[in-house]
Amino acid sequence: MNWRTFGEITAVLSVVLSLIFVGLELRASSAIARSEAYNTFSIRLSEVAEYMASNPEMTELVVRANGGELPSDFSEVENYQMRNNYTALIRVWEGLFRTVEEGILTPDYLEIMGQGGAFNSDYFREVWHSAIKFAYTDSFVEYFESLAWNQVNPN
């Protein structure tokens, strides 16, 4: 074997090893991005839950809405509080939806969120359709409205 052949074989092996290395780095990078995306989602969801748990007035409003009261049963200030609370929770959900849409997380992460039980009230359905949904993209609205919360409450 001459030096030229040896050099060509070495060059080919170097390229192959470099490509393997790049592939492993991309795989590790993707895993880190998935982990960070899910951690961000979890932290934001925990912040909303903590706010609800530490705010008795807000908790009472949600209990009233889940008990069957409609926006007409609430004061203007209470409706404002409820819309903002729902918007914060939906933004967390939308963030997860976007990471799935961009391919960072797989669709099964959306299943982890369940079917939107926190939104399963006539109160939410009314404010969603009359005020909140217009702040979101068509793709998210289509996904979000396909969830179980958007069915008539059997209670």
C-alpha cells in the first residue's frame, strides 16, 4: 500500500468518524432541548397552580364557575380575574403545543396534559368563544377546541 492510498483511507475514516460524532452530538442536543422544553412547561404549570392554591378569592371564583355559574353571575372585576386566570393557563398549554408543533416534543406530551378538565365548565366555554380564543392562532384554536372540555357538560 502506498502513502497516497493510506492517506485516502485515513481521510475517509476521519470523515465517517466526524459524521458519527456530529450525529451523537445532535442526538444529545435534541434530548436536552426536549428536557428543557418539558421542564419549562412544568414550571409554568406549577406557577399557575401555586397561584391558584395561594389565592383563596381566585379559588372561590373557579369553584363557582365549575359549579355552574355563568359570566353573567360574576361582577366585571371577577370576570376580568377569571379571564386572566384562564389566559395564563391556556398560554402554558399553548407553549407545550408549540414545542410539539416544532418537533421538540412528541405529541404524547400533549396527552400528558389530559383533555382540559380545568376548562370543562359552561363558564369557560362561554368566555372562550366570546373573548379568549381570538388571542390565539388558528392551529392552536383548532387543536384546543378538539379537546373534551369543549363538549356539553353533563352536569
